[in-house]
Amino acid sequence: MPSKGVTLWFTGLSGAGKSTLSVLVADELRRRGVKVEILDGDEVRTNLSKGLGFSKEDRDTNIKRIGYVCKLLTRNGVVAISAAISPYKDIRDFNREQIGNFVEIYVKCSIEELTRRDVKGLYKKALAGEIKNFTGVSDPYEAPEAPEITVDSGIESVEESLRKILSHLEREGWIQTGMPVTSGCGCKH
């Protein structure tokens, strides 16, 4: 039984683990024979949204473009995975309405934990006012009010978060039940 087309919309602050988890989910789904495409926020900005800045209008345009591609993939039976901050609730809701088969996955993590694990020091600089329009610090991030799945990368292991996501997708019938996920993937959020 092939999977139904669905969009898995990972949202959360920079460094929370969206890309890590989306790659692990995609790898597991591919192992199960599912067609999967990942639209990573940084990659999309380079290839699909080049020239856009970080104003609210530009961020909205970028997220709508990702949503449009997810819609095309989803209606063609692909599991489309978006791993972009997507800070504004109204645009995530717009994409949910446009796409239909939509699972919002909130990758939650505290600013304190994000600052601690940030090797580039961007959170520290943003908190000191050295970086303007930094999502979650000097620019808004509207956390989902009722996501289908919430994982907390500040307290859960990568394996726990991955199992939580896959279990939900199986329970809701988006994917077939598969073999148990092996622990020890060796990665960190």
C-alpha cells in the first residue's frame, strides 16, 4: 500500500532541529518505499526564493512558495516535508488550507537551550542587539497553537522525537506501520 500524499510542515526556531528531524523522517520513509521530497528553508531561499530579504512580506512570500511546491507534491502522492522556520501562524494556516493533507510538526526548544547549542553565536549576538530581525528574539515567532505533533528538542532525544513523529503518522494512516526505528542514529538536534 503506497502512502497518501501529505505535507509534513516542520516549524520552530533556528537551530531547534527541524532539518535534522526532517532528514531522519525522510530516510525512514524512503526505507519503507515512500516517495519523499524535503524543502529545507535555507535551500529554498538559495534556489526558489533568491533575492528575497527578511521583511515580513518577503518571509511570507518565501513560505507561500514552499507551500505551493508542497501542494503540487502532495497532490501527486508524495510526502512533502517542509523544514522552514515559518514564523507566522496566518501563513502556516494559509498553506494548511491550500494543501489539505497537512501535518504541522512543532519542533519546540527554549531560547536558553538554543543559545547554549549555537556554535555560531547568533542567538547571543541577537540577544545583545547586534543582529536585527532575528526570529524569536527581535522578530516574532508565533508558536503553533494546536499542531498535530509537538516535539521538544531541548528535553527529548532525537530518537524519541523521531519515534513520536513516525508513531503519529502511522496511527493517523498517513504511512504504513514499519519496522521499529533503531536507536543510536548518532545525531543530535
